[in-house]
Amino acid sequence: MKYPVLFGFPSFTAAMLLLSLSVAVPPATADPGRDVVLIGERPAIANHVQQAEIEAGDVTLRELLSAGERLFNAQFNILDGQGRPASTGTGAPRAPGQPRFIRTSGPDANACAGCHNQPRSGGAGEIVANVFVLAQTLDPVTESVSGAFSNERNTLGMFGAGAIEMLAREMSSELIAIREAARREARRTGHDQTRDLVAKGVSFGRITVLPDGRVDPRAIEGVDWDLIVKPFHQKGAVVSLREFTNNAMNHHHGMQSEERFGIGVDADNDGLAGELTVGDITAVTLHQAALPAPRPRLGGNPTRRRAIRAGARLFSEIGCGGCHRPVLVLESRRFVEPNPFNPPGNLHPDEVSASVEFDLVARSASTLVRPVGKEKVAVFAMTDLKRHNLNDEQLDHFDNEQLPQGMLTGFADPAEFTVPPRPRPTGDFLTRKLWDAGNSAPYGHRGDLTTLTEAVWFHGGAARNSRERFFSMSGRDQARVIEFLKSRVVR
Ligand code: HEC
Ligand code: HEC
């Protein structure tokens, strides 16, 4: 056991005080064979995970998952490196004198589980846990929650997230294969090639590739022009749990990971380098990916059970399932870390000698992640992982945001396209997964709707037709659909 690394702290008195408080004493029942016990102020995470040991096979999956769980629940403090006095939530340098915590721009919490906790760690969050997305990029920080400075979003749960990430990876591979086949054909024939973009039965519009290899993206729908399906963030802006974790650790807690900010670099000038190792990020990513999936709660009451069954049928009949696809099928039941679509600043498969894998079916422990034959898996998450615009002239509740979140080019070079890059539209959001709808209230991307029915009420635009069908049903049939959604819960 080692003392926490306290030297190198900026010379503020708290650090000096803490140094004097952390004391090593032999255990009361002095036994010469036992470790000394460190008492007093300690970092939340005393032992970090080494990626080299993971790749060498010296760490079991079980050990990795429990290290990941500790990291997810840890209440980071200044001995861990909490805070980012000299950098923004994106890592850019910022003016001195920044607050240690600020609810709007972050750091805004001590622990991932501080927000993700409904009904337990890893879940969704109350409106009090909303995040002011993009405010973390500002220098100076903003105290304003006005939509002019940030997009207010409600906390999502990550139960079943491993299956979601794998669905997105397989869909990206399918879409990219369509583009590359068109590109080869365009080169060979010297003519433009247009193809339908379909992955797992979900249509993402059409793509045209020119003989010079450039892409005309104007008919691509609901996915970035790089055709990489980004299943995380309600905007569909983040490709993997790992990318999200590297972002969130810095944004929310001021904890810099080495893979993002460099090994031995004190990027935020808080006196500590190496706040999170590559192995730490692998562990906390795997913890999220391996959380069990939501489950149906049918209950013993026959009236309720009948309502849930009828509701599931009605849900598809009136077209809700057109976007909230009841099921998408994975070709493989393995979750594999890291993700080959990770952008720079996040561990990539080329950088590791061995990946970590686990069986999604076993870990999900839910009938909503169900094996089909030997290798395939049916995932009942109720999403198509595509962005849609639910706004029109009369209904524009979901068009409340002002700031675009990133560019439609995704990770691609703008020169690959025939038209100039454009921001992601502010009114488009990923079809919300509904497999935890029964206990992820409040609803809507801002979390400003208290019932499922209100959320359905504001389905205009692309969902207008199924919305009209929902509200033209009898009250009893509406209640059946709601009862079906309420039965999908995290337990
Ligand atoms: C202050 C509250 C808060 C904290 C702390 C927080 N999150 Fe989140 N998290 C959110 C919100 C809000 C969203 C939804 C963001 C959006 O849709 O724009 C989210 C979304 C996510 C998602 C995407 C889920 C999905 O299905 O799209 C992941 C993954 C995630 N957070 C991981 C983490 C990790 C890891 C930590 C700790 C390092 C963390 N979060 C800390 C509020 C928080
Ligand atoms: C055109 C695609 C589309 C159709 C059709 C559709 N939805 Fe949605 N649904 C979405 C999107 C996108 C969201 C996310 C809205 C937001 O928060 O910005 C959503 C959100 C929801 C939510 C909110 C869930 C939460 O946790 O916040 C519920 C409930 C819901 N849909 C139910 C339904 C029902 C019931 C139907 C059929 C009457 C339906 N949807 C039809 C795309 C669709």
C-alpha cells in the first residue's frame, strides 16, 4: 500500500492540511503480517487499474467490473484530482480563478452515480440531475441556465448499454459497407452511384457517391454523414460508452483520463497528473456496458397482464414501433472493448494487444436481450437509434433548443462531401429507448414532462400520424399502451 501522492499540489493550505491528516498506523490488533492502515483523508480511488495488466490477462473480468463499479460510484475529491481549475469541460485552457463547482458549466457533481441513480446506480435521473449541455465549453463559466448558453437535458440510464453500443457498431458497419461498395462502383464505372442506406431494417435515407470518391450527403437521414451511428446522448453525438466516460469524467468531475489528456500531463493544472489511467477507463466503461438490461415487470394481476399484452400489440399497430422498433437483432452476442469507431482521444483497438469481451446475454440477465439461435441476440430496447424531428407548426415542444450540438459531418473530413458542413439540427433527437420507461420519469429530452401521455402528446412532425392514432383510440386502449410502457423497468 502506498501513501496518496500529495506532493506537487499547488500550495494551497487545504492540501497541506490533508497531508498532515493522512496517517499510517498499524492495526489495533497488531499483527506483524498485516498491512498498515491508512487513516484520515484519502482519495476516493486509492488503487488504479493498469491497462497492461488487463491485456496480459492478469485481471479477471470480475475484478474489472468491481473496479469499474467503484469508479462509477466514487465521490471524487481533491486527492483524486477532482476539479479543473485551468481547463474547460472540453479540456481547453481557461482563465484562472474558476469555481471548484458550478451547477451550470461543471464540475457539477462528485460521482457519476450522483445523477445516474434512478432507481439505483447506473439509472436515469430526476430533473434535479439535468445537465446544461455545452455550457461546459464556455470560458468564462456561465451561471445562466438560459437556452442561449446551453441545452438542458435530463439524465439517461445506462442499463443494457452494452447491447445498445453493439447494435450501433453493427449498424455503422452495414452503412459503411453500402457506401464503400457504391464508392468502388462509382470509380469503376465513372458514374455517380446512389444507394439506399438500410441497417437492421432501419432506413437512413440514401447516399450518392461520385467517381472522385466524394459523397453527396443531402439525402442521408437521421445519422451523421460519416454513417457512424452514435447511440449516446439524446442528440446521437457520442459513439461509445468509453468516449462518453472520457468526456463526462472531465466535464462533471474535473477528472482527466490519460488516454484523452496525455500520460503524465497535468492538463487542468490542479497539481495532479494521471488522475485516471487507461485501465480505469476500461473498467468503468465495462461496468456500464455490463449493467443488466431493463426487464418486463408483469405483476401477478391478470387485468394488468392482459392490458400489457394488448398494449404491446396496439403500440405496434398504431405505428409507434416504426421508430421505437420493438426489436433489433444483433449478429453477435459478444461485447468487445474498445470500440473500433472510437475517435482519437479514446482507446482504439489498434492500441491494445488484447480486447476485453463478455457475453451480452449472460450479463444482461433479461428477457429483453434474448438469444436467437447460437450467435444472434434480439434486443427489445424500443429504438431505431436514428434521429427524428417530432416538431411541426402546431406541436413544437421538442424544438426548444438553440445551440447545435456538433456537426453533421461527424468524425469525417468535410472535404469528403459535395456540400459544406452543417450543424446537427437542433430539433432532431434519437428515438428514445423505452425499455426503462416504467421508472425513468420525468420524460422528454429536457425531463420537463411528468407522464408518458404528455410525452406522446408532443409527438408532432414525423410522429404526427401515430400520435393522432394514439389519441383517437378509446381511453381504455390508450391506458393499455401506457401500461405496456410502464411494465418496462430497471430492477
Ligand atoms: C450532473 C449529472 C450527471 C453526471 C454527474 C453524469 N451524467 Fe451521464 N448523463 C447525464 C445527462 C443529463 C445525460 C443525457 C445527456 C444528453 O442526452 O444530452 C447523460 C448521459 C450519459 C450517457 C449516455 C446514455 C445514453 O443512453 O445516451 C452515458 C454513457 C453517461 N451519461 C455516462 C456518465 C458517466 C460515466 C459519468 C461519470 C463520469 C456521468 N455520466 C456523470 C447526467 C450526468
Ligand atoms: C417518428 C418517430 C417516432 C414515432 C413514430 C414515435 N416516437 Fe416516441 N419518441 C421519438 C423520439 C425522437 C423521442 C425523443 C423525444 C425527445 O425527447 O426529444 C420519443 C420519445 C418518446 C417518449 C418519451 C420517453 C422518455 O423517456 O422521455 C415516449 C413515452 C414515446 N416516445 C412514446 C411513443 C408512442 C406511444 C408512440 C406512438 C403513439 C411513439 N412514441 C411514436 C420518436 C418517435
